[in-house]
Amino acid sequence: MSDSPLYMQIKHFIADNIDTGRWPVGHRITTELELAKQFNVSRMTVNKAIRDLVNEGKLQRTPRLGTFVCQVEEKAESPLLDIRNIAAE
């Protein structure tokens, strides 16, 4: 194991499964309880890793159904956010 926090190790494990295609879009991931047993950590540690991935848009939680891999959407870029050089204009 590495020196990174346990929740980060679990987060990387889940992200690697998604990125390599072992867990494709729509796949229901392993439950928090099963991941907690697998990594010998508390459920709250697993919950933190999953919450981070939900916030990043890689996972989606559905109450009473589970947590699923979702399609990562590309964020649209807006020209309104460009910072222009006033002197050049």
C-alpha cells in the first residue's frame, strides 16, 4: 500500500476500474459495505471516496438501487471566460 490516505487509494481503485473499462458506463459498482470489507476500512472511508467521484461526475448514486458509472461529460468552453489583454485590444 502507498502512503496516500485510504480513501484516496479506494478512489484510485474505483477510477482505475472505470478508466480501464472493467466497469463500463451503466455498470453498478461494488457496494460500500463490500468495498469496506475488501479494503478493511470503515464504510465512511469508502463513502468519502465515492462522494469525491460523484462530485467529479464519474459516478451517479440512485437511492435504493446503487451507485453507477456514468458518462463523463465534457464541459463546454465559453468565450465569455476568456481573459483578454486590454492593451492588445
